[in-house]
Amino acid sequence: MITLISRTARTRKQTAFTLIEMLVIVVLLALFSAMVAPNLIAMRDGQQRRALYTSVADLAGQARELAIANAATTYLQVDTSANALVLKQEDNATTYQSSSASTSSTGDTQVVNGRVQSTRTKSNVGTNSLDHSNDKALKSLPLAPGIQFGNFQLVGQSSDSGSWKLHFYADGSCDGGGVELTESKSTKSLVVNSRGGSQVVDGSIPDTSQDRWTAGDYVHRQ
């Protein structure tokens, strides 16, 4: 009986890990984690960026759809404090003053060049618009960490974050323009044409007067 107990004790002792073996295993696990973790983080960040670019194009598509559905002008603008792209709908009671005319217009819609639009038209975009305090914020899309707004374009001309408002009208048309989304090593751009088609493309903002884009882009809406 004593022999059996002694043999069992020796067997247990032989199968147990020594302190050195445990330390080796811990070090190997730490090294493995150090090699794998950065790749997992980069993979996660890449997925978040791709999802963001798709969401940016989708937001422009939503702006157009809401403008048509509600027979009201919507627009995208930038909230620099929150580093976010914001979708708003104009208050139909707002009065606008064109820089090239001495009269103002009020009301839900008007006919301009045979098209039904809100009281804001392409002739007075970016000029002396009056009160926007009653415009309704519909959605805010914060950019992912590490991504910032770059250059802005509106109606084929350079703009800035403060005055950039990309309007979508009740007939489905748009001012046309875009905004760059920059990170450390790359730039992508939201581009919207005059028909309201939107997509995110690689590189800086191209000529927004173009109506067709090459294959391989994130989103193409007509």
C-alpha cells in the first residue's frame, strides 16, 4: 500500500509544470498576442472606415430621398465641433434673398426653369440667406477617429467648412459638389452630381459636373 501511494505521488510530480515551464508558456503567449493584436486592431479599424464611407454616401442618398418625399429642400453641412456630417431640412417658412435681385421669396415651393423647387434656388446658394434657426436636424454622422474633413466644393467652386451647404431639391436635383475625407495616408471624397447621384471615390474631389464614374467605387446612386 505504501509503495502504491509513493508511486502515485511520483507520477503526479512528474506530470506537473515547473515554474520555468510556466514562465516560458506565459512569454510565448505574450509574444503571440503582441504579433496578432496589431493586425486585429488594423482589421477592425479598416472595417470601421469602410463602413463610414458607405454611410457617408448613404447619407447623401437619404438627403435626396427626403427632399423628394417631403417636397422640401434638404442639405448636408459640417459640424466642425463634433467632426460630423449633418443632414438638415430647411424650414419652409424661411425667406431667402438673392444677391443678384432686390426681391425675396417666401413659400413652400416655386417653379424655376420649369422645375419645382423650394424657395432656395441654385441662383442664391451661398448668398444672403436669412434665418436658418428653424431648420430641422435630421441626422448626424460623426467621422471615425483619425479621419478629418479636407477640401470642400460647391457648384463647381471651392468652399469652406463654414459656408458649405450641399442642397438637395424636391425634384431630385442637387447643387453638385463634394467634400474630402482625409486620414494619415489616404484621401477619399464624397462626390454628388447635379442629378443627386452620390458616391465615395479615392483621392481628391474630381470635377463635380461629371455624371458618370468608373467602376470600383463605393456607392453610385441615380
